[in-house]
Amino acid sequence: MTRRIFIVSAALAAALTMGVASAQQVLINAGGATFPYPMYSKWFDEYHKKFSNIAINYASIGSGGGIAQVTAGTVDFGASDGPMTDMQLKDFQDKRGSAILHFPTVLGAVVPTYNIPGVTGSLNFTAEALAGIFLGKITKWDDPELTKANPGIKLPSNNIVVVHRSDGSGTTYVWVDYLSKISKEWETKVGKATSVNWPVGLGGKGNEGVSGSVQQTANSVGYVELIYAVQNKMTYGKVKNVAGEFVQASLASVTAAAAGMKDMPEDFRVSITNAPGKGVYPISSFTWLLIPSKIADPAKKKAIKDFLTWMLADGQKMTEALSYAQLPKAVVAKEVKTIDKIQ
Amino acid sequence: MSVTAPNVFDARPSGRVSAFLRRLRSGDEIAYVVTLTCALTILAITALLVFELYANSGQARHKFGWSFLTTSTWDPVVEQFGALPFIYGTVVTSALALLLGIPLGVGAAIFLAELAPTRISNALTFLIELLAAVPSVIFGLLGIFILVPALISLEPAIRAVLGWTPLFSGPFYGVSMLSAGVVLSVMIVPFIISISREVILAVPTEQREGALALGATKWETTWDVVIPFARKGIMGSIFLALARSLGETMAVTMVIGNEPKIHQSLFAPGYSIAAIIANEFAEAPGELYRGALIELGLVLFGLTIVINGLARMLVVSTTKKGAS
């Protein structure tokens, strides 16, 4: 009997607390980029543990989807690996009557990965070598542009097989954004987008498709996200930066790329590929949250602003465990001020 | 119950209303309405699908017109789109899949239905039907990590035997239209086996007994009597297999190489319609780009209708020739 009373009262108590909680429950919908998804899902989970009444539901549907959905108003905020274009911002302004604020969250990088029988160490790539290979101009591994940068490594006289991403992706965007900056020919012939018309090469679906093809095809070269390369213990090349050093991508050298941007624009819409400075890995990029500047629901507004504040403080400490590079302090300070613009 | 019910009604003066009520009570009318609704729902879904594809691809259709079907450039940066390489890749890989899959599938179905002991036949069929439930991404992963390396090691042998044809020339990187065709054939075989076996089993025993009584051997009975009898059902299984291979996405994109160019050689990479839609749709900004991808969906729909129509015409013409 006492046991039954206990159960009933426990159930009552549970029902009561649920009732209280649901009274101030805030459910926020978000969606977009897949690259930072592991980080975001960790953050949203930790934040929910801390404030159980706030649940942020994130769908990793891709950056294009994130921009489309935030513009259509079907999510409370979006996320993208590439900043929104002026046209997309105007479109948002027309449809929703407010602006979009870009908040950088973490940094990522894209690295060249290769499979050359007999070569095990980390190769050095100059900007000219990467552009030449992906334009189909440099076709053999013992091309002078490559041998010059790799003294002491014997490169074979085999044809290079290029592998790129076949799916539209922020990774591709960062890679071709870099190639467009360092090669006029790339900029005019190919350009930059999440998918491009590749001059040469095979397409692999996703990071796993590219790395699978590279591993199985002798004399091939491709590109993958730094995190994917680190987690799968792949060998990847060093890339020559503006200061003339060959730099291996690492959390520190990627953060340095963001810190190297002296003239950070007010809206954070900036590409940090080929950034100046010492120790900078040149194929790095921000990934952004896209927050509407006007949020009608006061509870949602407060929750989103609180989350951003937390993400820029405690959240940044969780990045390295998941192999994401954290934001430089100057950028964090600037973002904290931007939070006030949300009305 | 159902036997006695009509008698009760028969005693009453008959009229249209009571006849209707009678049939309603015995279930005929209800069954008619319910099944009609089901059939119309399917039609409505198909019509809606075509309408949506048509409506959402408006901008792309307007801009490129029929040249969409005949040009080969796919450049999202300058928004120039042509579907020809994708149509070519889809047709070639599906044809290859059928070429490999039909003999394998029909052969296995004949063995399971006619020659194997029932127990073994049932066990094997169960396993084969399990194969049909494997998600296609698994086939794709097996394709890229096992089939592609296997094909690379088989390449010298293939080249030695078939290298003289343009179909097996040029460099081979593993990912290719050949690999896609082989993966597809593995995926469609369970459909062919499972349905063909059922159809062959459904051939009346009298047909077999008659042939045997006329002095035919077991194999002659199977090949000359049972298979022609079951031909329509076997063709049905092949149509289903074809539809599956035309629309397959994940497994194809992982092994085809995803290069939107037309190569004669099966060793070369290619691209299929379903693969590019899956690859680029999620990250396609802009109405024209998205419209072009949706138009590709419309093209695939049309392609399926055309190929199915041609195949059906082929069946009709061969049936007439061999009609008894």
C-alpha cells in the first residue's frame, strides 16, 4: 500500500514538474551546414542539459538548405559554411523585413590528400602546384613545380589522377575559393561555388568517397576536411602560405588564419583563405550561424541571445575535443558586441 | 453467413435499391469503392509528382528549351546546364546491369523453381529476398571498398579478352560506368529471382506433365514449355529491375566516378541522373540551378516511360512471333 502511494505521488510530482517546465519550454528550430554538425549537436545538447527548458533542434541539411529555410522562415535560424551573398541578403530583407547577422562559430580547413606509391611523408604543395594539378596543367608527379618544393623526396613520373567532391559542399567552396584567389586562370575558367565544372578528375561522394577513391587509386590526389583527415589518420600535404612557409594544417594554424585577418568586416562575411601572416594555414574558413536581426517571440529571442553568449564563452572551450579550431579572441569580442543587434 | 444472407433478400420484392443494398452487404460495393480509391490515389500521386516536377522546373525549361537534352555542359558557376551526359550514363549503366543481371537472375530462378529440392529452394529464396532489403548505401560502400579493388585487379584480364573493343579502352581508375553496372546488377538480381521464381512455380503442373508425357526431357520441358508460359511474369520482374536500376542513386554515385562527360569506354567514369540530383540538390543555390536539377527528375521520369514502352513493344512483338 505504501508502495502504491509512493508511485502515485511520484507520478503526480513528475506530472507537476513537467507541467511547470512546459509552461516556459522554448523549442527552437535550426538547420543548415553539415560540416559543423558534430560541434553544434554537442553544443545544443550541453546547453539543453544546462537549461532543460531550452531545446534547439538542428537539422544538418546542407548550407544551401540552411539559407533557403531561414529565408522561407521555416527555421528560427540557419547555418552555412559560406556567407550569404548580397543578393541572398536582399532576398531575406524583402521577404522577412529584417537583416541576417552572421556569427562565426568555429573554423575548419581543407587539406590535400594523396596516394603515391613509395611516398609516405608529408608533401609540400605550392599554390601554383595545386592550381596546376586541378586545372589539368600539371599532369605528372615529377613536374618541376612539385620536385622543386620537395627536395629529397623521389616523385615518380606517373600521371596524376585528380579526385574531387561530387556533392555540392562547403568543403569544395573553400577549396575553389582558395584556388580562385591564387590563380587568375582558375578564377576566370572555373570560378567558385559549392559545385563547379571541374576541368579534370573523378568525383567522389562526400569525404568518404574522396578518401576512398584516393586510397584505391595509385598516384591520385584529392581534398578533404581537416577533421576527416585527422580522425581517419590520413597523411595530408603542407601548403605554402603568403609568408612563404609550408604549413601543415592544425587547430593552431587554422585559428592563426582567422587571427591574421586584420580588417574583419562588421558583418563577418569574409573569406580567410590565403590569409596573410606567419604560421597561417591558407585553406581555412569560418562557418557561420545565420541569425535574423528581428525575432518576434521574446522567449525565443532571449534563448538565442543567451545561447550565443554561452557559445562564445563556454562553448569555445569544447571545440578542440572535436578537432574544430576555435575562434581567435578578437573575433569573439567583436561577436559579443554584435549580439546586441538582435532585436 | 455470407451464403445465407442473399436468400433473405431474395424473398423480398427486388428493386434497384435492394439489389444495391444486397451487394453492399455482401461486400462487393464496398470493395469496389475502396479499391477504386486506392487505384485513384496512386494515379493522383503520380500526376501530382509530374505536375510538381514540371511546374518547379519552369525557369530551366524556359531558358534551355530542348537543348537541355542535347548539350553536355554542366556548369553551376555560370548556370549553363545540359543533361546529355547524365542521360547517357543512366542508360548505359542500366543496360549493363540488365545484361549481367537477366541471365544470372532468370537462371537462378529456374534452378530454384524447377530443379532444386524444395527445402533448399525455400532457404535460398529467403536469403535472396534478404538481399533485396539491404540499403543501397551499403551496396555502394561494398562497391567502393571491395568491388572496385577487385575490378582493378581483374582489369588486365578484361583488357586481354575484350580490350580490342572501344568499350574496354583507355585508362581505368576503378570507379567507372563498368563498376556502376556491376553493382546495379547485384542489386536488381534479387528482384528478378524472387518474382521469376514465383511465376515459374505458378505454371500449372499439367503443362509439365503434358510435355513429359510427350517424351520431352526435364530440361526440354522447362525451357520449351514452362519458361514460355511464364514469360510475361518474368518480363514483369525485369521491368521492375530496370526501374530500380534507372532510379538508383546512392550505390551508383559512389562507384561511377561522377564525371559529367560522355565516354565510349565502360572503363571511363560517367554520371547518372539520379546521382547528380542527390549530389547537388541539397547545396544548389538559385532558382535556375535547382530548376535544372528538377528538370533532370522530369527527364528521368520521361526516360523511364520511353524505355518501358520500348521494352513492352519488344515483348509484344516477340510474343506474337512465338504465339501458339
